[in-house]
Amino acid sequence: MNIVYVDPVSPELKELLLEMKPPEAELSFSAELDPAQQENALAQAEYLVVATAEIAASLLERTPRLIHIQKTGVGVDNIDLRAAKERNITVANTPGANANGVAELSMLMILALYRKLLLLDRETKQGEWPMWKHRLSSYEVSGKVHGLFGFGRIGQETARRSKAFGTTIIYYDVQRASREQEEALGAIYVSKEELLRQADIVSLHLPLLPETRHFIDKAEFEQMKRSAVLINVSRGGTVNEEALAAALRAGQISGAGIDVWSSEPPPGDHPLFALEQVIATPHIGAGTKDTLKRVLEIAFSTIEKIEAGNQASNLVSI
């Protein structure tokens, strides 16, 4: 089988990919090839493995032998699913493999915002001793209401960790969780409007779809508590970043942790970068070796199943 990895690779990632690939597979790395070599690799490719690179219709036109596109992650908004369907190319993701990493980053951002961690670190290293400076604007997570938009695997893993800190969990999703899931997590289903009004912490765990683009916008910020913090570890575009910057400047909410951006990488003059109450990270929710190993295990296992003529369980409906 001939596999092409589409995204850029570090030496460490390349070593891991080569270690975990099926023994009989030929694996090439598109980003390391010159244009002529890239064309030849795509022409021979039976499988594409992709993280965040765009898989557009124009790229698929260069892959006459392609059978399957394997996403190393959950969201497939970087893949032209319609073009894949027209070619009878299957697409699969790796659901659940990144849930731990994203959930942990969500909690890390919440704690860091509540305890002014980055601000205190910077001021202390600059020679200040802000032992008392930020106490009246610092908070404990215990006793707060954590509202989650999206209650799939990542949302539920985040709720589980948040609950351990003593929060009340409320959530909204277009598909309500089962009674058993709600009872296991002590989670309460509410409307979007109720969540915005009640939550001290609002975190997003949504896919990017036409109906979730700018899911949080100017009107939503106006409904939130002035003391609330917003965490977006889902997809760039689910939050209107201009409206978020305006809400933070106006004091409509108190802080934000943003890992995903409407344009990646965002421009250096992005309005959120100038705000000290914002934690900005470069889409690293699933950025751990532990997560990557789980993701690649699922990804290559899926390819092996398809190569053997079997049905993969994690195919994306097109």
C-alpha cells in the first residue's frame, strides 16, 4: 500500500510515523518533496494521511489511485468531502483519541485564567512581587457553573475533569446525551440561552458546520456574565474573534483561552493578541505524544482494514 502524509513533519514526528506505519506500507512525506516528486507521490498514492492541511478538489484531481483519506483528528472541515464522494474516496477520522489532551488543555486554560498564571509569571520574572496585586480578581474553580457547548467525547471528558474541581456542569448540544451519561457526570441539559446566562465558565467543543459558524457572537457575549471566561478548543470560526475582542475590551466577559483560530496561523496583529486577559495557543489541544500515538494507531489500523477489504467503523458520512 502506498501512503502519503500531507502535512509538514518534524524529525521526531517522522520517526514516529515510520515506526507505527503498517510494515508493508510505503510512506512518503509530501512536504519534503520538490514539486515534481510531489506530483509523482500523489499520482501513486492510495491513501492520504492528513492533520490540518487542506485537501481540496484540486489536490484530489492529482490522485488517480486514491482510495481513502485518513484524518488524524476529528474535524474534517479541511477536507472537500463532496469532491471525495464524487470519486468514491472514503474519509475517516480518529474519534475519541484526542479527548484526553483537549480536555486537559481546557482545564489548564480555565485554571490559568482564574489564577492569573501567565500574568503573575511575567510580572514575577520582571522583578515585581505581585503577591497581593491580583487576589481580588483571582478565583477558584470550585463552586462555579461550567457550561459546555457540545457534549461528545471531548465535552464529556472535559466535564469529568471539571466536576472533579467542584463545578456544576450544564451543557447544550443539538443531540442530548443519554440519561445514563447525564447521571454519570451530574450534567444538566439546558438551552443555549440558559447556558450563557448561568455559566461562569463557557467552553466550546463543537464541530465547525454552517450552523455553528460564529456560534458565539456579539449577541451571545451580551448574555454572558461579566465575570465569565470563554474557552475555545473546538474549531476556529465557531467564535467571532472580532466580537470577542470587543467584548473583552468592554468588560462584557473577563477572559478567554483560545486554541483554535478562524485563520491559522492568525495574523501577528490579531486584536486578541494585545489583551492580557487572553491566553493564546497554536491549536495544540491534541498536541501530546500520548494523543499522537493513539491517533496514529487508529489511523493506520483503519487503513489496514480498508486495504484488507473490510469496513472501517470510523468512516465519516459524506
